[in-house]
Amino acid sequence: MTLLDFRAGAASAASAKSLTGPAKSLTGPARTIPDADPDRPAVRLDAVSRRFGTGPTAVLALDRVSLGIAPGEFTCIVGASGCGKSTLLNLVAGLDAPSGGTLSTYDSRVALMFQEAALMPWLTVGENVELPLLLAGTGRGARQRRAAELLGAVRLDGCADKRPHELSGGMRQRVSLARALAQDADVLLMDEPFGALDAMTRDVLHDELERVWRETGVTVLFVTHNVREAVRLGDRIVLLSSRPGRVVAGFQVPVARPRRIDSAEVAELAATVTDALREEVRRHGR
């Protein structure tokens, strides 16, 4: 399990840009969401379904999901437990294949970040960040320079020689984010990465993630059970139905950035999304 977030990047390395190319600037101007090209989004799903098993015991996890995500967009996916949110991320990451429909990331590099940091305990922090670059054949000096840059980007300067057990949970998640960014990903998939953290640490990491996203222009697809978190972070929120997961609603987030998770504007939109989610759960009886 600990190598899954690297496999997504490694699987696309042959058809994508070289991982040893110039690093994306983390100090550039604040980014803006570009107008989506309807013919070339960053990610497109057309009537994608995923069925597990065969015959009468088969489980339909996703049913004809259609979704386009613009380059640089921060899209949050919410839905009841078991509605197929993680399954959708695995499909986009290339870790699984659809049972029906079509899915394209247009040769983009894709990185996947899990709820658990999944760091290698026998490696230092710096070596954990370097690992995707090592797998891509990057030289030692270039790996170390890139790792130092990324650790600085997530505010972990001076931690490269520490071991994961010496860090707090929030710091380990920052290392995991730096490792995902080391793949120079065009699309970053995040599966409830802050779900196990306390509220204060989660709030700090929201700020850090938003800052890194604005500076790199990476496309983010973020799965969460926390509706307020989705409103705090997202440009758009996509609501999936209870299993089988279908797209039942979409909500643009017009709240100006930077946002506070406890602001009245965030709370108001979160209440609207929560009402829609509750109606879906009630309608499906789970």
C-alpha cells in the first residue's frame, strides 16, 4: 500500500513529460482559474462505470459518471460513505480500470495522496520525498535539491534528515504532499488526506495546500466527507449519490479567497450542500 501514490506517477512517466525536467516554480504570482477548454479539460470522465464481481453478487460502485475538470481547477467530491469516491480516484490514477465508459487525463502526470501519510519508516524525510525521483532515474544531486525545495514549499526546512516517527501527524502529511509534488504532477488526487487530523492542524494544512495549489497551478481532485472542508478549499463541489455513485449535483463556490472554514459564507454554502447530501442519503435509505 505504501507505494501506491508512486505507482500512479510511474505508470504515466513513459507517456508524460520527463520527471527530470525543470521544477515548477513555487514562488510565482497568485494563480487564477483558466477558462476550461471543453475539448481538452485536465480530466474527463464520460459515462464511467465500475462494477466489482460478476453475476447476482456483483457490486456496482459507480454508474455512468460524467465529469470534466478544468486545468488548474480545485474540485471537491463529497458523498455518503460507500458511494464510490475513492473508486473514482483510483480510476483517474490508473490504479483500476472502468467497467464501462471512457476516462482520459490527456497524458498528464497524476499523483495520489492518501488519508495516511504512508511514509517509509526506514527512510529519512528527504529520502521519502526523493523516492519518486529515484524511481524515475533522477541523479542524486538533482533529487536532493528538488527534495529540499519541496520541503521548503511545505514549510519543513531543516527536517530532511529526520525520520517519520520524529514528526507530528500534520508534519507527516506535509511530507506526503511534498512527495506527491515531487512527481511534478499535473493532476493531484487527494483521498481525505486530512481526515485523521485534529481541527487546528487541519486548518493549518488547508492554508498550506491552498498556497501550494495557487503557486503551482496543479489541478486538484479532492475527496472528503467534510462538507465545510470542501467549501473551504474548492472552486467547485460535486455531489455523488449513494451507491451506485452518480453525479447528482454540482455547486460552484463563489466565496472569495482566502477563506475561513468558520466564516458565515462558508457555513451558508456548506448548509446547502449538506441538505442535498442528506436528501440523497434519505432517498436511498443509507
